[in-house]
Amino acid sequence: MSLPVPPLPPESADVAELRELLGHVHTCWDNERRLLARQLHDSMGSSLTALTMHLGLLAAKLPQEPALLDRAAQMKNLLHAIIDTNRQMQHKLWNDKLEFLGVRVALGELVEQFGLQHQLTARCSLPEEEPMCPRGHSVVLLRALEEGLRNVLAHAQASEIDVIVDDNDEQIMLTVRDNGVGPLPGQDAGAARYSLRALRERALYLGGSLSLLAATPGPGACLTVILPKPAPAV
């Protein structure tokens, strides 16, 4: 299903300049997060893996005394916990699947993991082929899905969630729908929802739109992001 992107209202030069600045800031943040995640993987990750190997070799040479073996086991468990925390930090900073496997895999795995982790029925309908869109579009779609899932967890009290991605030559659309209590007053355009407002600005910067409305038919809420695709270079 394809929906037209609502036309943007006329805006002043100051508003356009501010939107351009916000778009540049978001792009810089994305690049910084990606770089930091890569550094955590390449530097800290490899060092922790090497420490684990050295500890294993050292433990094999220890006298078979219960106190020493118990301390070595505690150190091993601590290292594994640090490695897991490092991986989680990398993932929160930047989902590397987005870069190496594409937005289709990144979105699908995020929905699947969310359903398993929170024991919800999570369904995902994706295009058969990888959407052809710029990386900036993919990042906005992923951030919008993350925000939609956070809203479901924090407010919706839902037991089911559906994520649908529609892709065609002109635009790509992400829909996150749940069967919960629906959007709270002021949850959509209200000033209190800064993360949602930031995402809306990112979508507007790309010429698109973001909305959070009551699902029709209800119950539940429906988060929709529509991003037009750039015209192919001639």
C-alpha cells in the first residue's frame, strides 16, 4: 500500500535554515555513534577477547586448589559480563546489521528480538528485496522503529504488534501498530515527546512525514513514517 506524502506547509527562511541545521546535526551524531561503536568493537572487543584467552591459558596452569580455581572462574565470568555489556553498548550506538546486511534484516531482527524479549506477538511484513534507499532513510526507519517499540513497552500495554514496510519506486513507508491503549494525550505532537519530535524533524528534513495516531479500527496506536525517495540521477 502506498500513501502520498502530505505536502509540507510553507516555511520561512529561518525555519528552513534551522531544519537544515538539525539535519546536519543528526547526520553528525549518526557518524559519531557509528565511529564509536566501531572503536568499541575493534579496540575494546579484541582486547577483551585476548584477555579471555590469556585467562584460560593461565587457569590451566594454576595449581588445582579450590580457592584459586574459584577466583579464576569469577574472573572469567566477569570478563564475559564485560564483553556482553560492550556488545550491548555497540548495538545501542549503531546497529551494524544496518550497514552490513541492510535495513531489511536490521528491522526484521529488531522486531523478532523485541517479541521474544518481552513475550509479545510481534509480526513483521517486509519487502521481498532490500529497499533501494539512501543510508539516511534507513537510519530514520530504524530509529523510528526503535522509538515505536519503546512506546509500546512504556505506554501501550499491548500484547500484539505489527510492523509493515511498504516500498516502491517513489517512497518507503514504515508502520508500527499495536493493540494497546492507544496514544496518550500529548504523546504525538506534544512538547513532552522530544524523541518523537526529533524523529519527526528527521523525517521532514528528508521531505517525509511522521505521525502517531490512534489505530483505525482500534484499539491501539499507529506510528507511520513516510519517506520519499530521491529522484535518480540523470
